[in-house]
Amino acid sequence: MPASSSSPTVLLDAVTAAGLPPGPLAVAESITMLQALAAVPDPRNPRGRRHSLQSVLLLAVGAVLAGARSYAAIAQWARCAQQEVAVCGPTPHATTFGRVLAAVDPAALQRALTGWVLTRRAARRRRHAHDAQPRGEGRTVLAVDGKTLRGAREEHGQQAKLVAVLDHAEHLALSQVQVVDGDELAAFVPVLDTLADLHGVVVTADALHCQRTHADYLHARGAHYLFTVKANQPTLRRALARLPWAQVPGLRERNVGHGRTESRSIKVIDLASTPEGSLFPHGARAIKVVRRRRVAGRAKASVETVYAITSLGHRDADPRLLAGWIRSHWTIENCLHWVRDVTEGEDHSSVRTGHGPQVMAALRNTAINIIRLRGETNIAAAHRAFSYRPTDVLDALTAA
């Protein structure tokens, strides 16, 4: 009978392969993170290596969990952490962390981390598989969006930019790829290619990605799309605006909080056998959302009208679900990009050369994922807690 992933033999093999002493990690139940990092190729010459790549990456993840934002902070945390966390003998110097992380292949590192988070998400879903959900609620919905690394520059002087994929429901960053030559559209397919199975998945994106080639790609992979339609598709937007919305019953939601009152109405029209249905590949239904917002102290309310198109038929999702998915698409801004910018200080990071900015972004995504997989929602508070109790980092990594 093969050993389980938590057995001493498998754990010892993983530790030995990583070049780590077995003693400090003997308390671990499983180290899937360490095993995932074994797939990342080491860019250094084998001669003269003092620290294995896995140990450097593992320490870097732990330091980012504790709130480290620079190579110096990573090295200081690794040096000052309690012995159980210092898993690679003598602590690497800050220049070692900088040299290694700037040279690591970010695509290979992301593939390893994507495989890890998908495995953890699947395990989490198996634990909650008994929870009953209404039809359509259990469908996987992914948001795709880009983010600029303001402090980093590519070799030609352009600002570095990444496109990420976030799970709507679980707020886990599943993958990201670098935008080449500033063309975010070209990164849409590569970032989704990193996910092995998209069958039945709904992909949401803003108006930039409302492209016919993207719709065909998702259809070919058995996935569905939900795209906002704006001025970059003028013919389609005019056609959707001309639909007989006044004759369609709508769904209305109202929310009060944070000093404002918001109401949203959503209407959905089936595009089957209509001229508008032929304007966009696999378009099944058109959606109109009207948002009204009144801020306390202001006499006039703001009104915004948004059109969207989806390949989901009436049997796949009702208007309430569609409205929720359109709204929750922006969790990628609030739960990932904003957290990295503000809580983790990404835009002000001094890491700006080589592959360092992309690697650090991947490590920040992983730290956020670990925190959310532990059931915590306050990322800033979790970072502070890890900085106060370094041994908790080991617990988090062994549970990861």
C-alpha cells in the first residue's frame, strides 16, 4: 500500500530532496507546498550553492506571510525567526535572496503554485461537498483582470503588468502571467491555459476582454463567459441598447451601508433567434444592469447603465445569479489587487529588477491564499499575527 502524503517516509523524502535538515520539520503533518516547489528549476550554477532553491523559496513565502516587503526584510525575518522556522541551516543573506528571486523563472514558479492552490481548493471543496446548494450556485466562476506593478519596469522601460485569475466564491488567486509589450488582451488565453480544466466554468471579465476570439476560446474549452459590453464593441453595444428592455420584467436589489444607498435592477433577454444573437459568438442572453447610488449629504443620485452578454442559457443561471456574478467580478480588485497594493505595499516595493517583481507578486498571492485557506478574512491582521508568532508560519506552511 503506497504511503500517504502525510507519512514520515514521504515527508522525509521531500525534506531530503530539498536539502533541509529533517529535525525542525519533524512536527509537520504534510508539506505539499515544499513538494510543489520542487518542480521549480534552479537557475543557479550547481557549483557553490549553499542553500537549496526550495529552502530559499519556502523561507520567502514564510517571510511574506509575516509581512515582509523586500529582500532585506525577508532575510531579517529568516534570521530572527525561531529555530523551528529556520529550515535551511545558516540563514541566506539579503543579497542571496535578491539574486535567487530575481533569477527564478516566474512562469515555472507560478505553475508550481497554481498546481498547489488548485489541489488545496479541491480538498477544501471535498470537505464541504455535503453542503446543499441551489442549482447553479455551485458553479465555478473565475474573474480575469490585469494589474500594473507601478514601481517595476520591463527591459524596454514599460511598466510591468500581470493578468490574474481569481475564484469568485473562495477569493483564491489561482494563476497569473506577465503581460508582454503592454498587450493585456494577449495574456487572456495564456493565463487560462495554466488551468487544466475549464469545463463548465464561467469566466467573467471587463469590457476590454469582450473579444470574439476570447469567446471562441472559452467555448472550445467547454467554458462559459460573462463579459461587460462597452464602447470597444460599439455595434454590439448599440444593438443591446436597442433591445425591448421596457417590456421585460426585472429583478431589483437594494443595499444600505457605508453612508450610501444603492439599488440595482437587472433585466435579461434571450438572444436566440434574434439578429443581435449573431453579433457575438455563442451569445445566448443579453443583460442590462442599472445602478443607482445616493450618498448621504448629496441631493442628486448617480445612475449607471451597464450592458453585458453571456453564453449561459436560461437553464444555466437565473437573473439573480447573473447579477451576483457581474457584481462579484470586482472582488478581484477588492480582494486581490487592493490587498497587494495597500496591505502589502506592492506599488511602493523596492523590488524592481529582473524577475523579482513577478516572483514577489506570486509569493504575495500565495500568502493571501494560505491565509484564506485557513479561514481568515482580515489579511492585515493575519500578517501581524504571523509577525508576532513566527512559529505560526511553520504551522501555516505545513497545513498548506
